[in-house]
Amino acid sequence: MFIKGVKENVMQNYLETLKLKHRKLNRLIDNCKAAGRQQEMQQMKRLRLRIKDKMAALQRQSNSACS
């Protein structure tokens, strides 16, 4: 029981870290749009999508663990 709670805390902390990275990338992408740096913006968009996919997978995993 204790280990399950620890795992949930670790997953929640990791999810929060991913959310922060996602928000930061959003800001950087906006800055690239303004500066006309298309190639850099595309790379960041791909990274942002991978982070979003990780967040969704963690949330699905968390939801299935609670069920």
C-alpha cells in the first residue's frame, strides 16, 4: 500500500514536470513565430507533441491504476 502511494506521487510529480516543460515550449514557440525561425519552431513543436503524448499516457496509466 505504501509503495503504491509513493509510485502515485512520483507519477504526479513527473506529470507536473512535463506540464511545465510543455508550457515553456509554448512560450518558446510563440517567440520563434515572432522571430521567423521556422525550423527551430518545428523542432520544438515535435518535442511539445512528444511531451503531450507522455502526459496523456501517464494520465491513462494513473486512471487505470485507480480503477
